[in-house]
Amino acid sequence: MKTVLVTPGDLHGKVTAPGSKSYTQRALLISAFSSTPLILRNVAFCEDDMVSAEIARKCGIKV
């Protein structure tokens, strides 16, 4: 196993984490109960997410 030494310092910049399949699916489900439209950002767009969106559409939810 290699050892890595990390020393504290100033951090500048922006990091965008990749979308999470499970978070996207949860957000789709929760948004179905919202009375106002929601915008989901940083969606993973994997096959499972697309299937979940299609299921929501078939249940009458506008996606």
C-alpha cells in the first residue's frame, strides 16, 4: 500500500461531482408529489434513470 502525504493549503476553483443514479431516482419520485415544477440538475442520464423517467411519464407525471 502506498502512503500519500496531504498538507493543508488554500483551495481555489470549482468541482462538479458526477450525478448519482439513486439520488436522481429519489428526486424523480419526490418531485411527483410537488405542486410546483422542479428542475433536476446534474442528472446522471444512465439507463436506470431514463427508465425511471419513462415510468413516471406512464404514471401521468410530466418529465
